Amino acid sequence: MKVVEFLLQSLEAVGVRHIFGNPGTTEIPLVRACADRGADGLRYVVALSEVSAVPMGDAQSRLRRGLGVVNLHVAPGLGNGMGNLYTASIAKSPLLVLVGSQDTRLLHTDPILHGPLEQMVRPVAKAVYTLSAAGDIAFQVRQAIRVALTPPTGPVALICPPDLLEREIDAQPVQVQPPRLSGLGSADADAYAAFLRSARAPALVAGEDVHWAGASDALRRLAESVGAPVYSGPYTGMLPIDTASPSHAGYLSPGFAAIADRLRGHDALLLVGFRNFRTTLHAQPALHQARAWIGHDPAVLAVDGEFELARLADLESSLGAIEGALAASQAAAPAAAPARWLPAVELPAAREHVFHPSRAVVALLQSFRGAIVFDESGLSTSDVRQFVDARPGEYLINGSGGIGWALAASVGGAITCPDRQVLAVVGDGSSLYASEALWTAVHHRASLLVVVLSNRRYATLNSAAGRLAGGPIGLFTLEPPVLDFSGLAALHGLAFVRCDSEAGLDAFLQGAGGRVDAPTLLELRLDPEIAPVMASRHF
């Protein structure tokens, strides 16, 4: 069996159905082997750049809660994908990165496009493997898959010279079985139960491990059993709890002053599947509550002290065990909790000739309720998080704080989940980083609506400048000239709609009926002087 066939069958055995990549000459064996599989086999999805290929594979990984695969073309291609590989590493996406390398028979000549691939990718990869001697190729493939899928999950690079992909090896693919963390024993479950039971007003703060463990339902049951809120940690990449749960309390803002203020009424915090508070602007930590932690990642940061209780454990079974220990020892009903922990926010009233960004976001989310939502909407992000109605794992942000991820990721999401409506809400600046991903959406007839919130400003930067520099900075503008998104849509073959009023948006939404049949770009021309209602929470 050829190495390339062994690789593809090994990927199929763990459920992979797409490889997202921007191929070159070194990828010809891989692309040809995918093409030979036919329409029902593992498919190679062509992206027009590595910048867009990586988020597509990342989205596949997150939505499947399994292995995603991307293919990057030699050293420059790897460099192009590095920013979004960083994002995948922050979100702990188990992403197998197949990096093209030059033919090993040429390496002594320092061929074009060759570079120190292992050194380049190591800062953003959990591990790096290289196909080399025939005797260890099968091991390298299996180990790369295994390490990516072993908690704490993350991107793993596999460097694939084309001459080795064509080599014959005597090995048979098997389904890789990565090791799993065990659950809590009864003594530890009792200890966590005692920690929660002794608190007057406990709260849970959740992170990515909840998603990767499939523990969202267990988290919801535990929180509701003690009447506690679940706060999503700042920049948590995948929504860890159903927004329909009364325990859903929304996302914490990425600043210690805002975090401390939001958590002030709680005397105990259980951090679940959470590595650290990702913050933006400087402030001293001021979290005085008793704290406990449970999750997958031994690199967890305790911020300003130590945890009273901390265990590495499988979250789904462990949260269930804690709930069981609480039920067995509960002497009285939990303290009365509010009907919903998410604070209500009042929208401004409609005003003639005013296209308010918050009213636009709410109308959009209500009309496309049930869609998978990718959000990189800049200063409107806090609005989207406040009003989104989503199941666990179906509201996604990059998680790293960078931009240029969501539009391309939404294309990967729509290809991964062809039976679902996918909605991307992006800022006008963010939409330009990987706009070539739109071609892939059209090429695959994805059910995708990309909404560009066009305020002709880097509004997020000017919000920060208001705190750090005493006011907005003129360079943080996108005009003149005003970007014409109709041209971008025409370039890639998308349907295009522009709305510059609330009435125009309402007309589009009524006509769409909650679904678009063809990839569509919707530009909302907003007033740059009007801030979203939740903008103050952005930092």
C-alpha cells in the first residue's frame, strides 16, 4: 500500500471526510489520491490560500468535536497559515496539519520553497512529526493522529515529502484510539460537592475543555442542580452551555476589572475546562473568591494564588459524579436562583433614519434562530453574545483575539454541515483578511450567509484608543474610499444584498425566511457614530 493511501485510510477511520488545503506541486500525490476516491470518498477541498484553509479545517474540527485536517504547501504556505494555526492552538482544536515538503532527494540542493519546517511550526503545534524512513512512517501517521486527539487536544503537524507519500509500505490502517482521562473517584467527587455546598453563592466559569469533552449537558445539569450561573470565559472559542438554560450567564469581558465586577456577588468559583482568563487591557487581578478547578490542561493558570481543589479529569463523567454527590448529601434545597442568570438588556427604540447596529444584530439573530453562528463582528460582538440563541458548540469565535478567522471558518462549517444554515457575522475590516474563502463557498454551493457590518471604521481600535490615547485615532478608518462589497460578491459569484436602513433589513429577512439557498453576502451599512448597546463590555 502506498503511504498516501495509508494516510487517507487512517484519516477515514477516525471520521475525517474533508481535507482543506491550498495545494502546490508537492501535494500532487495527496490531491490525486483524494480525487481517485470519487464523490463519496474523502474530499480535498481547495481553498485559494492557506490563510483561509486553516480556519476551514479548524471549523471542521470544532463542529465535529474530532479531527480536522488541513494541507499547507511547503515553507511559504506554512508561513501563510501560521496566524490561524495560532488561533487553532488557543482553541485546542485537534487539527492535523499536513505540511508539504520538497522531495527528499532534492534537499541537499536547497531547493526552492524549502525551509526549516519543524522549527517554523513548533511554536503553534502540540507536536511535530516528519515522514522519513519507511520503517517508521506508519507510526508517525498514527502518532500524529493520536497526539492531536489526546487531551488536552491541539494542532499537530505531519511533514509529508511527496516522494515518501508514493512509497510502498507493508502496513494496514487501523482506527487510532487516543487515551482518555478518567473520571473523578468518589472521594474527589465528594470534595467538589462539599466545595459547592459550602458556598453561599457559587458560580461556574467554563472554557473550551467542556466542548471537547462533550460535557455541555453535564455542565448544565450540575449548574441547575445548585442554582448557579455558568459564565463563559473571555474569548472561549465554542459556546459551552445552551443559551436556553437558565444557568447561562453569558461571556465574561476580557478585563480583570470587568471580570471582578461581574463575579462580585459570588463567594466561590468552580472553573470548568478552563485554562486562564484571557484579558486585553491591563488591570490587576482582584478575584477574592474561593476557587476550584477541573479540566484537561495541566498548564492551567491560577492567576493570583492557588486553587483549593484542582484535578485533571474527564469532564463529562466527573461533572455527573459531582452532581450525584451533591444529590446524595443535599440536606436542603439550593438557594433561590433568578429565572435567568443572563441580565436583560433593553434595545433602543426604533428611530427614523437611524440604522442602529444593535437592532440590526437582534433582528438578524431572531430571523436565523437555530443557525450555526460564526462571530467576528468587532465592537458588536458583545451584542451578538448577549442575544444569540444557540446550542452548545454552535456559537463560535476564534478564541485567540485575532481577526480574519470567522469568514473562512464559516465556509468550512457550511461544508462540514451541509444540512445546516450557517451564519457569519463579521466586521468590514475583518472580512477582508481571507475574503478569498468566499470562492470556496460558492464552488461548493454552501448554505452560508455572510453578514458584513459596515461602519467604515476599526471601531474596536477606536474604542481602545478612547481608553489608552484619550480619543479616536484618524488612521483607524476605512474611508476614503468606501469599500464596495458588491464588487467582492461579484468577484466570487455570491448573491449580494445591501441594506442601509432597518426597513430594508426587515424586508430581506422576511424574504429569506431564516435560510439562504445560495451563498449570500449581506452588507449592512451602519452609522459609524452609533455604538452597539453592549460595546462597553468589549474590553
